[in-house]
Amino acid sequence: AAAEKGGYDYFMLKEIAEQPKAVADTLLGRIDAAGSLTLDEVRISASELREVDKVVIVACGTAFHAGLIAKYAIEHWTRIPCEVELASEFRYRDPILDQQTLVIAISQSGETMDTLMALRHAREQGARVLAICNTNGSTIPRESDAVLYTHAGPEVAVASTKAFLTQLVACYLVALYLGQVRGTKWGDEIHAVIRDLAHIGGDVERVLETMEPVRELARSLVHKNTVLFLGRHVGYPVALEGALKLKELAYMHAEGFAAGELKHGPIALIEDDLPVVVVVPSPRGRSVLHDKIVSNMQEIRARGARTIVIAEEGDEAVVPYADHLIRIPATPTLLQPLVATVPLQVFACELATARGNEVDQPRNLAKSVTVE
Ligand code: AGP
């Protein structure tokens, strides 16, 4: 078993470390020499993709968080309305679907019953289903019209890490491909992002090289009961994912919030020395989001929160409000989750270890949930 873990104590650590290669493998063979996407696997013709008037994403858990991020990318680059729904809720509310709806089912295992039942329901209504999946030949891709495999390699740890990052890459590819096929005003940006994606593995590698202070911080919080996570825009699903990792692994009360929602309730939770992780959007590009989160940080810090800030290299505006500062490389706004999630995985894994929990097999959880 030690050999299977490649010298790491846990599969989770091995899988976190494999992420630079995993994201590169997801891209492999899908970008041509001219920098365009060639997704032949998406066996839905270009003319049919041009007819799509709605995208609906269904998934559970971490895969659902990938879907939440995909919505921002799909709507931005394609201007097609996109809904994201928990697979377990989807078919029970009589969703509106037809032949022009593209349903994307995201699943690492390809065996999650909730997601499978959602995609069956979608196909019965005439929608086309594209699976984003990590497990070759599993049930969800077999029952879909097309599949984009994530090629992350087997994920053994119950807590999903490399599958999540590769699901994100696959979602970006679908969004960019839809944009490319349909020809939107974002043509130049789409090309630039495809170029940025090509070296994102190197950015993930750089994050991994700087994780020792994050582990140290995690160990110092071993006796805390609660950790909150805040984000805006694509940083919001990253906050949800950070909280889910901490629940699963450290069995701590952890909650993710959209930072703008703070004043609508959650700010009442802030008390002295409460750890709050803040995922800060890039100060470049949509700088209004950045400025707003800086003021959110001021608000919670004034009420005693201990801020753990994940911010882009060179972002100096956050320094006065950060009790702990975790730096990530600058990336285009929509791609930031690929680098911002990694410290949260390391953080949860180290806290679980410090609390003496079983990292690869957390209590009460199964790797794939094959019951509804
Ligand atoms: C993630 O860490 C979880 N263990 C869980 O939320 C998982 O993502 C979910 O059950 C979906 O699984 P799937 O991707 O295999 O469908």
C-alpha cells in the first residue's frame, strides 16, 4: 500500500501533488497547433451546438462546485443562459428541458446515482447530455450522448482534489469550445485564455511549492470549532469547496458564503479570533469585485475575525487586512479557482491529520455514492 501511495502518507497528498500533471493531461490533444480547440469527442455537431439555447449543469458535492464555476465561464464566453443544479434536486421539480437544452453531467466516478437519475430524466425530455467524467466506461458516460474525459488518473482518496481541478479544466474547454463554435465577440479573449490554460499546470506547481506556511497555519487551528470561507464571483464556489473539504476531512463546522451576503446575516457569526478564509479576486480586470472584498475584510476584521487571505501575487491592497496571507500566481479571473483551491485542499488535509482523522477514508463517507 505504501508503494501505491508513491511515498506519500495518504492518497490525498499524492493526488494533490499530481494536480499539475492531471490538468495538463486534461488538455492533452485538445488544443491544435493554431491554438484552437479540437473536441472531437463532443459528438454533438457544430450546427446542433449553435442551436443550444440553454445549458443545465447537474452534479453533486465537489463536482457541483465545479459546475457553479462553469456557469460563470459558459455565460461569459457563450452568452447562453446556464443553470446549475444539485443532481438530487433536479428531477423532482419538473425542470424545463427540450432538444435545444444541453445538459452537462459532471462526475468523477461516473456512478453517482443522483447524477445518473438526473441525466436519465434530462434525456427522457429530449435534452442532449454531455458527461464530464474521470472514469472510463462508467455508467454516466455510457448513458450520455457524449463524454469529455478528465484524464486525472484514478482518484482513491474520498475527498476529491485532482478530479475537481480537471473537472474545471474540462468545463472551461466546453465553455471555450461553445464560444469558438458559435463565434462570439470574445474570440480574442478565448484564444488568450486557451494560451493561459496551456501553462496553468506550472502555476499549480508553484502554489504547491509554497504550501509549508499553510500547513503550519492549519496545525495552529487544530482546536478551533468553526472556520468560515468567503468569496465573490468564481471565488464563491471556491469558498464552498474549501468549506466542504474541511467538513469532510477535519469534521469541523465550516461554511462558505458569498462575501456580499455577509451583511444579510452571516456577519452575526463573526466573533473574536474566528478564522475566516477570504478568497480575493484579481485586482486586475474586474477590480470592482476586488475593492468590495477588501471592504468585506475590513468589516469582519473590525469585529475580531482572524483573516486568512488568499490573494494574487502583487496585490498589496489586502496586506493591511490579512492576519495570514497566502499568495497565488496571477491568472485570468475565470481561471483563478484552479490555483485558489489548492491551498484549501492542503489546509483541510493538514487539519485532518493534526486532529488524528483518517484522511483517505473520512467517517460516514463513501468514494462514490451509488444510492439516491
Ligand atoms: C468530494 O470531496 C466528495 N467526496 C463528494 O462531494 C463528491 O464530489 C460527490 O459525491 C460527487 O461524486 P462524483 O464526482 O463521483 O459524482
